[in-house]
Amino acid sequence: MLLCNRILESNAPWIFFIVPLFESNKVNHEDLWQRQIDSFRTVCDALPGLKISLEFKPTDENTRWFTVPSTGSALLLCRDVNRDNFGLTLDVGHCLAAGENPAQSASLVAREGKLFGVQLNDGYTRLGAEDGLCFASVHPHLALELILWLVKSNFSGHCYFDTFPRKEDPVQEATRNIATTQRLWARAKEILQTSDSSSECAEGVPVPVGTDTEKERSSTNSARKKSTIELSKVWRHHDGLAALDLAEGK
């Protein structure tokens, strides 16, 4: 309860936790899971006006096992804790280390109304590795897909850049991360808005295009139709080349 009092005194809007680690053959998994449920319920009930967010983690360089190692297990814990102010913070690097697609993880958590925050970074997927590289530096297309689903799910939580600039200038890296995220966010909105506009045109709903001539109007509609066809290829036909074209704005 001392921690809860300190949090209240700080006027923090929310707080997030990383779950405990363990070594194999040394814990009772049922008891450990129940202790987590009881602990988070205690914190949530003591701080009903504060969002309590869990950041799952599958592994790191110090241990091979965490009590909540995946998005699925994290959502299961949300169900078991059963508190409105308990949710999740997704870390891109942790999703990759768990063998997950960060966009899919975000969409599932957002679907349950439990996506409180996102930590943006990048890295390779070696077991136990947490590279903490610049966002979209290793997986640019996965990064765009993640941002697209954040926009699509109307995400309004917090975004952080959890990176490790060991040899890089930290200010320059932060600046680059912000610029990259803003660029991808704008591209994602463009893709979704164009798709929505084209869908409305196909259904016979008038869509203002902001042009004065019939030629300009025709050109705009053609561009929208092309983008929708590409998005359809990506989502329905799993067309890899179309996905690359869409990500690169071609």
C-alpha cells in the first residue's frame, strides 16, 4: 500500500508493470498466477481512478521465462483480474521476441478495450535479445501495419519510445523516432481514408473530392480505386508485392 500512496501523491495518470520472471521447475504455476491476480486486484481497487497497465515480456538476457509471456496470456490475465482500470501496454520488441505480429497483438487488445499504451521500438527476434533499436529500422512494413491498426482502432492511449541508444545520440534518436511515427501515422490515415472513400463511392454515396473539373475528379477517383484494389490484394489475397507497393506509397 506504500506504493499506492506514493502514486496518489505524484498525481500520475497511470502506471505500468512488468511481470515477474522465474526459472523452470522452481515455481508452482497455479499459485503464481493466482498471486498475480490477487496483487493486481489489490492495486486496481486501491487506485480506482488510475489506469494500471501490464507490459508482458516473453524473455530477456537475464532469464528465459516470465509469468505473462504473450499477448494471449496477458488478455487472459485481464479477464481474470476483471477490473475496468486494468489493461495492457504492448512493447513492439516484446511482441517480436514472442513470435507475434505487433499489429495483430494491438488489434486483439484494442478489440477488448484493454490497449492502454504502446512502446515503439524495433529489433531482431533472437531468443533472449532485446535490441531496443529505432522504431521501423528493422521491420518497416510491420511498423506501418502496427500504426495502421492503431489508427483503425482509434487508439488514444500513450506511445513511448523504449529504445537503447548506446552509441547513438539519444536526442537525435528520439527526434528520428518521432518523425518516423508521424510519417507512418499520416501514411496509415491516408490508406484508411482512401479506402473508406472508395468504398463509399462503390456503394453510391457521394464523396466530395475538392476538385473543380471533371478531369481532376476522375483522376482522384482513379487513385482511390487503385489504393483500394491494393489494400484488397493485401488483406484478401495476401499479395506480397502489393503490400510493398502500399507501404512505399506507390
